[in-house]
Amino acid sequence: ASCFHTFYNSCRVKGADENLMYARMVLIDSVRIVIENCLSILGVSAPERM
């Protein structure tokens, strides 16, 4: 989670080139899925929104 936080703070999605913005959105969604799956394996529920 801390690596993602660092990425998100240094690589803004909005305002980027369209292709770069799309790639970052895909990466962000992939991280969301991985974290969701890891929490599920551990039996921990995740909030829908922060």
C-alpha cells in the first residue's frame, strides 16, 4: 500500500497525456483488485470508499 501511495502522489492521473492517463488508470485498478483479493484471503473486509 505504501508503494502505491508513493506512486499516486508522484504520478498524477488527471492532466496527463491521454495514453499515459489510461495506463495509470489500468495500473490503479489492478492494484485495487490485488489489495481486494489479499484482504479477502485474510478474511478482512475493505471499505467501498476511503
